[in-house]
Amino acid sequence: MFVETIISRQNHKIYKSYLLRQTFREGGKVKHRTIGNLSHCAPEEIAAIQLALRYKDDLESLKPLTQSLRLLQGDSVGAAWLLYELARQLGIVRALGTSYEAKLALWQIMARVIDQGSRLSAVRLAQTHAACDILNLETFNEDDLYRNLDWLSDHQHEIETRLFRKRYSHPPQLFLYDVTSTYLEGINNALAAFGYNRDGKKGKLQLVIGLLCDENGIPLSIEVFPGNTQDPQTFASQIHKTAGRFGAREVTFVGDRGMIKSRQIYDLLDKQFHYITAITKPQIEKLLREKIVQMSLFDEDLAEVVVHDTLRYILRRNPLRAQEVNLSRNDKLGAVQRLLTQKATYLQEHPRAQPNTAKKHIANRIENLGLTDWVSVRYARRKLILETDKEQLAEISKLDGCYILQTDLSSAQASKEVVHDRYKDLQLVEWAFRTEKTVHLEIRPVNVQKEKRTRGHVLVVMLAYLIVHELSQRWKHLNHTVEEGIKELTQLCAQQVIIDGQPRLNKIPTPRDSSQQLIEAAGVQLPDVLPYKGIKVATRVKLTDRRNLS
């Protein structure tokens, strides 16, 4: 029995294959029989087989070698290898390229999925995960990763375009676009500004982030704007990006209310694009005053009003939403009533207390809760009295749960049901935002200050989301969240093979059943061995004495 090396040439390239063969005689002739193909084995495994065959008649001579062999626990390999393979399958590896900077960027993406944190924490992760052995990386520190964010920002257009072309042979005909904001803890970020804060963090500077997705909610491009940028101002760049870089033609943009206004509609029509959006409550009231629509049209079933060939309104009342709004309004009223009771009791117990002060506190609460249109407080005969205007309340609540969609698509291009369903697809973008901001990837804290590094950081989060989204789909039949699955796989460590005191390779052990289930469901196969590069990664910044003691 022996290992035979077969050398072949194809397209000016040399290929080697290895066959385990056996020699035997038949009819006086020497013949060969192939027992197995070893081409899929690592070079170290083939060498080990050749060594065993060479000493098969003298195994005693191998004892000194086996006595000098040791196995030590190596770096974590399960999660890192799975994420690398998924990034390769999704085209992220190819989109980034093969340069040193591309490999650093890939590690930043993988580290963001494994354990969210700063560039410093990504370096520390590389100390315990087989990042260098899997990605063939040389040593690096946090400064290299910060500079790598600059590289990512400089190459963002190329990376997004390559991913787009990998995913689509023809551009999609529907794009979802939405905007969010993320607040900052510091004040030195180059794009930081005060604006409409969706996180409810008053007094915090923020960034504005626009996310362009396909009809399935898969992110195609992400863009960072100064924190005081209004939503419609972010829209023009998405049109130019879609028409120019992605080469899309005659597509439909779906945007939330207040996003697509007259200027944006003009820009869309200029590119022969279409749109679906929702109009605001003041716009609905204007349509009612002008008798373009009537209250009787609002129902659980969809209604439609066609103004002309390029303008349609789709109307509906959502009873569940109407109930939610009513409950919220009653809860707010209850909070005011409880405060009034508290203040009234205080006035009774303290004759010298100032009634006007108590009235002012209640009025401020009414204003903060947005109830001034139909709720007021007055003081008479040393009593605080809460008054509600029922007629005004009826006028305010008549549009509870009502919404109107606006589109320029004709009925032949899209029925009212299709228009409604496509607008509801914006929930996919909202889910992407939730995952990127809070659920798993935690876009904040934004631990960078320069503009390019901020853009690079946000791009890392978007690319990491592509992996998380794919994993959530492949693991959806398992009783695991993505975060739980990744944590499980981080426990799968390589076995470092040491011969004569020198580490030679990383042997991958057989995973336990729960880990194997995750790996198989993800459509990934672990290698038997990994090369050992011996690269040591270290941070430049050391832990302070206080943190060392904690």
C-alpha cells in the first residue's frame, strides 16, 4: 500500500492529487488498485499517512516520535470558521478582496458578530480565536483596525457594488429605504449634530443613517449623514446610487411618510422611477377638507381613490392600531388624573401651599403628554378640576388607525393590495435597524470620531448584519437565537499538535451534538486541520491597574 501523487496540467496551472493505492498480482501481472482519494486531506495528514506506511513493519521505531507528540487546547475555531465560510458564501470575502486590508476588514466584521465592541476588543478577540490561522493574517493591533476603517470608507462603493452584482444578475424592481438616528455619548464625532432624536435621548448629539434594501429587506447600501440632516435630504443620493452605481431602471422606491415629498417625487420621475409612500395626518385632513377622500372610505378593507393617471390614494383604517392609540391616550389621561389627585391631597394637607404652583405642574404634564388640545386644568374654590373637551376629542380621534398610501403606479402596474403589501415591507428595514442598533450588533457606542472611520464602522455593522440575517434564516428551525448559536460555537476549540516541542498544526476535534447541529444547519463543513502560523496578536493599550483588579 502506498500514496501516489498524480500531477496534471490545465490552463497553464499544475494540479496535484493524491491516491491511496495497493499493488497486487493477477495472472502473473502486477496491477494497482485505488483504495481511496486523499486529495481532500491536508498536507500534514497525507504526510502522516505516508509516515505510517513507511514504518508499518517497524512500528517500534515510531515510539520516540509518538512520545514527543503532545496535544494542547488551541484557539476557539467553531464560530470564526463558520462566520468565515458564510462570508465567503455570501460574497463578502470576494467583495472585500484578498489584500491585507481586506482580511483585516473581514475580521472586523466577524468580530462584530462574535462580540460587539471597539477595535481594542476586536484585537483581544483575535488573541483567543483562530483569526490569523483562518484568514492568513499577520499580526495587528487596534491602530491597524482604526486605519482599516479608513480603507473601508474609501472602498465602500466598490464593496457594495460587488456585493450587489454577486446577488443579482438583473437589478431588482423594488427598493426599500428608511432612515434612523443613533445617539452619541461624546461630542467630538465629526458628523455629530443635534436633530430629531428617534431614540428619545434629549440633549444628545446624533448621527443620521440611511439604509437602502431590496424587496426582501436585505441591505444593499448604508450611508451616514450629519445628525441634523432631515429625512428627505437623504433621499437624492439613494436615487443617484440606484440609477448610476446599481444600474437599475424603472424601479419603485418605497419610503416612509415624510420621506418622499414633492421634490423627491420630481427626482424620481426624472429617472423614470416610481414611488410608494404614506402621507402625514395634516395631509389627510387637507384631502378631507377638499373632499378628495371621505371618512366613509376608511374601513378594514382597502379603498382606493384615483385622482389622475399618476396619482392614486390607498385608504384603510387599522382597528388594532386605533385601539392602541385610544389606550395610549387613556393612559396619558390617567397619569394626569393621578398627578391631580396627588396635588389636591397635598393642598388639603398644607393650607399654605400655592394652588397656582400645583396647577402649573399639572398643566406642564398635560403639555408634555400632548393632551393640550382636549384636556385642561383649572382651580376653583381651592379645588383642582380636570376638564376634557369631548367634541374636540371626537375630532382628534376620528383618524385613529387611519392611513393613506400615495403612489404613482397605475392600477395595471400594481393593484391596491400590492401597493399596500409593498409599503408594509418597510417593516423589514425597521427590523434591520433594530438588529444593527440594539438587538445583536449594537452599532453604538460609536467609538470613533473621524468622519471616514464613522462611515467605516457603520459599513462593518451592515456587512455583519448580512451574516446575522442569513444565520437567522438557516437556524430558524432550531431552538437558538443567532447570539446563542455563536456563543455555543465559540466553545469549540482546536487542539494544537506539538511535536518535539514545536506547534505544528491545529487539529479540529469532532464537535458535540449541539454544535454539530448548528454547523450542519448553517451549511458549513469544518476542516479536519488548520495550519498553525504562530502569529501573536497584542494590543498597544494595556488595562489600567483599576481594571486589572476588577
